[in-house]
Amino acid sequence: MGGYRCGRAEARDRQRRDGVQRVRQAEVDDGQRPGGSSDESAELKRLRRENAEFRRANEILRAASAFFAAELDRPQK
């Protein structure tokens, strides 16, 4: 039964921390506190994902370019 109480206390502490975090983020979003707003964070996440996608595409294009360059350099029969 001690574990159950500990779990409830941990859940209560986590809820309190989450609530404090939401209030602080709302203050940042409203300009009352310095920091990155939720919109900025979402945009940064989107741009990082997009950048990773571009890097993967660039690697594929480099590999394809090397393959076709090697094909062109091969002697024709």
C-alpha cells in the first residue's frame, strides 16, 4: 500500500509542476516573461523537421549523381 501512496504523491507533484509550467509558458506567450513563445517553439520544430527532410533528400540526390556520373564515365561497348 505504501507504493500506492507514493504513486499518488508523485502524480500530485507532477500535476503541480505541469500546472506551473503551463502558467509560465502562458506568461511567455503573453510577453510577461522572457523566453520562446509556443508559436516560436512550434515553428522551430517544424523547421528542424523540414531541414532533416532536405538533408535526406540531398543525400539521395548526391548518391544518384555519383551513380550516373560513374555510368557516364564507363566505356561504351
